[in-house]
Amino acid sequence: MDDFDASAALLEQVNQALAQGTALRIRGGDSKAFLGRPVAGEPLDTRAHRGIVSYDPTELVVTVRAGTPLAELEAALDAAGQMLSCEPPHLGAGATVGGMLACGLSGPRRPWAGSVRDLVLGTRVITGLGKQLRFGGEVMKNVAGYDLSRLLVGSYGCLGVLTEVSLKVLPKPRARLSLRLEMDLARALRQLAEWGQQPLPISAASHDGQALQLRLEGGEGSVAAARQRLGGELLDGGYWRDLNEQRLAFFADPRPLWRLALPSTSGVLALPGEQLIDWGGAQRWLKSDAEAEAIRRVLSEVGGHASCFSAGVCDSPFQPLAAPLLRYHRQLKAQLDPQGIFNPGRMYAEV
Amino acid sequence: MSILYDERVDGALPRIDKPALLAELRACLPDLDILHEREDLKPYECDGLSAYRATPLLVVLPERVEQVESLLKLCHARGVPVVARGAGTGLSGGALPLEQGVLLVLARFNRILEVNPAGRFARVQPGVRNLAISQAAAPHGLYYAPDPSSQIACSIGGNVAENAGGVHCLKYGLTVHNLLKLEILSACGERMTLGSDALDAPGFDLMALFTGSEGMLGIITEVTVKLLPKPQVARVLLASFDSVEKAGRAVGAIIAEGIIPGGLEMMDNLAIRAVEDFIHAGYPVEAEAILLCELDGVEADVQEDCQRVRAVLEAVGASEVRLARDEAERTRFWAGRKNAFPAVGRISPDYYCMDGTIPRRELPGVLRGIAELSAEYGLRVANVFHAGDGNMHPLILFDANQPGELERAEALGGRILELCVAVGGSITGEHGVGREKINQMCAQFNADELTLFHAVKAAFDPSGLLNPGKNIPTLHRCAEFGSMHVHQGALPFPELERF
């Protein structure tokens, strides 16, 4: 497909939906459609609105239309020796830039390099008032007005249709290698807490039950020195892609998949089922038949939260919000999408 | 058009019965410190934008969250506007008081509640000074990255409210990138937690929305910040150029080499001479421009990066490249940059500082444009520039005692901002909108975009009691402002200390 600016058609579809009071189900590649609650609505497909609008590697900024395949963006960056440092997961063929933003999921480098939201400099968005507006820009620093762009990341399309984004990109590291160190989880978590206070070039840390997997990225000198110091055996770097895309054997377990987000210092969590540790302990995957309430009770105790990554398992896949917070979510939704046409109920029944 | 609150275009404010409010506050909050006498209110009539002053109705100095909670509930019930203030170092009038409003001073919330080295975070009250966080983390080899030049005095609550920057933003991000969790009180006094102890939180990213919202959406009562391990080494290269264009090209060339410097600062000849005269930093006074490039990280990588950057600088045509020999020289190189504003203050009776941002590639063109404008208006402009992240601080030199110079400086400032917006930049990179740039917001955003901002405000503060008149102009103001020349909104702050 060719690059094409389809924003006028998207805007027209939104305005029609506003006129008729029809709900819209915003979609790109539908690679992450299983996340959140099901949405009943007329599909609004962003994929015709695609292409890189501008990319200047020396500027460290790329501006891209929401319907652009994520793989296409990554290939263009890679060709210039750059990358999206947050390593967004695709979770299926045809994942788009818009879906990356709407879901806000980040990969193994997240604790060290920031999230999808952290890369966002500016957006264009079609609002519930039937306008396409621009917020933020292509500059690293911009504090004019409220930060609508970063608010929209991870809002699952409930506040508007993202049509374009400017992202900060970074050079790929000059050196990279991965290590496997045999140790149990409790020890691995203690080690990571200690290493985290030192300037080590760690850029990913996972534990699969038997061993700690580490990725080192940086200059040749620092990576070689850290490899010397940390020991262990070399690991194929493909591990991180398989972890990020949920292709490791762990994910084949038929039980529901839960994503646990928690302080990395929480220690080993006692929960029924199997766990796989990412983000140096700050993101843990759980395969378990346990009830949502039971899982969330354990997470709440350590200051974390749990989302269900398997469709149809529970009515609120995302952790329910405290009452005042939910009220402000509803008020914000009511202000930005007064007719409630954008992905109604995708995050929470009330939003 | 004045930037002081103007009910005609900014909206009507309630008329508050001061004695009645004071009596009620005393009855409800007997242990709350309240200032109400004219002479006691005087020190609070401005923030770092001291050219503009307004006497607050009352000043309250709470020490406990419960007091703030009760105060907000009472003010909400009585329809009393509330303006929050931290250390008062803001440069855009974000904490400028209202004559019909309570000034809520959070400076007494100055305790560091927790420094957690294993979790690499610090939990602090909003009145804690930015630098104090890094000092508390230092024994663990950690620090808090964002470092606005006012870091010795500015407080973290204000940093969050303004999304404060500094000289290391390209590599380490702004305030928003270095936060984990905020405890806030809503306009009606409800407690909420935004963000979490994990790396994300369920629901909309309200923490990002609140960061930089200038006290318009809620009151921050606690901040949890990320801490980073201190880089093992930091080295600084000082490069001289015989043209600003070359220096500008050097910035792009360093980035193209795949290197992200910890800091990358540029100064033009006028700024160099002013600084050298003041600080004796060892800057080359004949150079048309200098670049300061700081590389930090692990020893081996920094050494390699220094060699690469030196090669790039020489290839682009630097007339001289010097590596700071030791920590003393590195500190001296930086001292020059950090004292650039006061140094310029010594060579001109008055100066006016801009805060525009631009895409870096536009730098040579914008600098040329500024030079042409400078000639056109007959006023000198010294350029100090966070080159790494595109944040310009042109300093317009003028003498307010010379008839017409102030107006010329205003007009020139406006043209410079217009240039920034025209090349895809922003009217403010780190100082905030506050009241100072309220009129320029009309140039940056159209009516539909401003309408959406007002909708966001209405979701959190439907009665509009938190910091009325800041950050987002009314459409009425823009309509009025639109009939004037855009530049006349830019205002001078001759005596204002700038960093």
C-alpha cells in the first residue's frame, strides 16, 4: 500500500458517527484487539492513513501516520541506525503505530529506556467534538498547554482517534550481548536491586524460573567490562524478541495470562500458577486459573496491579480504579468524548 | 495588553468577603498559619517573574495534608479561587497571586519521606528543593536527573507543575520522564494517587496530564521520583567556531554519529564575551560560537565518545577543540554557561529572555533570522542555547530608560517567538506559560485546541477555582489579542534574574 493521508476520510467518518450517535470501534491491525473489554461499534479502520511524514535522523524525531505498520516504521529507523528505545511488542502481524500508542505497551528495555509515552513528543488527534487537532510538536521540550499527547498514550482509543504522532528516536547501541546466569529468582531479584545502583549497561533482565537472562547494551568498552564482571554464559539475543512477542514456551500454557506490574523490589510473589519475570522484576507474567480478586489482592499489597491478557476471562481485564479516580476518568471522557462514541467500555464499563 | 488578571477578557472572579473568609478559616483550621495583613502579604505578591505583582487576598502556610484538604473543601464550598505556590522561583508567573484568591504556599512541606536505594526512588513532600533530593540520594551513588538551573532553590512540586527541564534533558528527559507517583488533592479536596509504585498504573495516564499543568488541575501533596546511578565519569569538550552556522551543523553531526551527549550547550560571541569578562572560564573570546559537549557514563565508553566527538567537531570545521583536563576545568567550563544570564546582565542595563524551542535543524536559519531582526530593531541579542534539545534562550539587551527601547525589545521578542513557531517549534520549552506567555498561546494553538484544553480543565475543576487565568487563555482574550500585533503580548522583565 502507498503512503496516503486519509485523515479527511477518518474525520468524516467520525463526524457521521457523531451526527448519528453511533459508537466506533477504532482499529488498526487488530493485533491487540484481545486486550480490554469487547467494544460494540462500527469499525473505524486507520490503516489507509499511513506513511512516514518526516524523518530526520539527526533530529532524533520521526513523524508517522497512525495506520503505518509498526514493522515498516522499525525498518526505516533500523536503516538509519536508530530505534524505538521502548521496544513496543507487536503481538501479531500487521500491528500499527496507532495501536502501539493506544495500548501503550513497552518491551524489555522499558525500565532503563522509558515507555511508549516517554517517546511521544506530539500528536494529531480527531476529537469527540469532530475536529482534527494538533498537540505537542516535533521538539524535545514543549510545555505550552496541557500534555494531551502523553495522556492519549495507553488510553485505548477511549478519548479520541490518534491520527499522527511525532516520536523521539535514539541511536542503536554500538555493542550488545545477552547473558544467562543460573540462579534462583529470589537471588536474581536481590542481585538486580544491587546492580541497579551501579552504572552497569543492563538493558533487559528476565528470569524464567531457572536462570536470570540479562542483556547488555552500550559502547564496546562498557559491555565487554560488564560481561567480564557478571560472568554467566552467552545467550542468543533472540530471547528478548520471543519474550516480548510472547512466543516463549511459557506462553503456550493454556491457563489465562495475567500481566503483573509491581515495584521491582517486591520479592517473590506467592501466587498459584507459573510466573515469568521481565523488566528486572517490575513486570511479571502469570499463567494461572486463580480468580481476578485473589490475584489483585496480592498485587495491591505490594503496590502493584494486574491486567488480564486473555480475552473473556473476567469482566474488568484492567485493574478497577479507586472511586474518585474512576469519577475523574468518567468526567474526562464526558468532556473529550461527550457522545461516548470512541471505543465505549474498552477500558472500563463506565468509561 | 497587560498580563495581570483582566476580568474583562479572563472571566469574572467572585467577590470574596475577606473578613468572613478569614474568620471561617480560623474557626475550621485553628492551627493553620494565615497571613492577612498587607505588609505580611507583600513578600508573596510575585514569583520569579517579579515585574508583575498582585497582592493575594490571604496567604496560607499549611504543614499537614489534612489542612490542605480542609482548606480546599472550604474554598470549594465558598467559591474561593486558590493559587498554589512552592518556592516561587518560576519564571512565567505561574504562581502570580490573585487579589480575589487564597495563595496556598506549600513550602513547609519540606520533608524527604523516603530514599529507597534498592528501588531507586525517593518519596518527598512537594516543598523539597530539587537539589536536596540528589543530595539525599548521593550517599547511595544515586541522583535525581532533571536539573533546572534554579535547582538550589526551586521545589519539586513546582518542578512537576511546570514539567521543569534543565541542561541534561536530551539524554535524561524532563520531569515527566522521571516521576513514578503523585499524591494529589482535587479542586474539591479529594485525595487521589496518580501513577503508582510500579512503572505504570491502570487507567488514563493522569500523571502525565498533571505534569506541567501549572496548578490548574489539582494540588500536589507528595511526589515519588526515580533516581539514577550517578555516571562514573563526565568529560567536557569545548569547541570554538568562526561561525554560528558551523556550530549549528556540528550539533547535528554529533547526533548523526550516534552519540547522545549528557549536555550540549551553545553560546554566541556576545554571550561568550560577557561570560569571559565575568567568570574567566577560559572561553575563546574571538570565537563566533562555542559548543560545550558533556559526555557521561562508563569510563571506557566516554573515552571512546570523546574521540569520536572530537573527530566530528574537527571535520565540521571547529577552529579549536579542548577537552577539560580535570574536574576543576570541567567545572569552570560549566560555570561559564551557568552564569551566562547574570553575565549578560552586567553588559546591559536590562535584558529580556525568551524560552522558545525549535527543531535543531532549523538552528542556523533561526540564528540568522535573529541576527537580521537584531539589526532591524537596533538591539543586541546574546544567544544561549540548550543545543541538544532545541531550547533557545535569546537574551535581548536593552535599556528601559531609553524612550522606546522597551517597546522595541518587546516587539523583537515577539518576532523571535514567531520565528520559533513558524519553523515548527514552541513558545516555551521549560519556563511554562503561566501569565507571561498567555497571549502567545493564542499564536501557538487555534480556538478548537484551546477549547479542548478548557474541556480538560472542566473535567477536574468545573468551577475554575484552581489558579484561574493561567496557562490557557480564554477565547475572548485571544479574540482581543488577535486584533493586535502578536508581538506586543511579549513582555519585558528587566530586573528579572534568569538562568
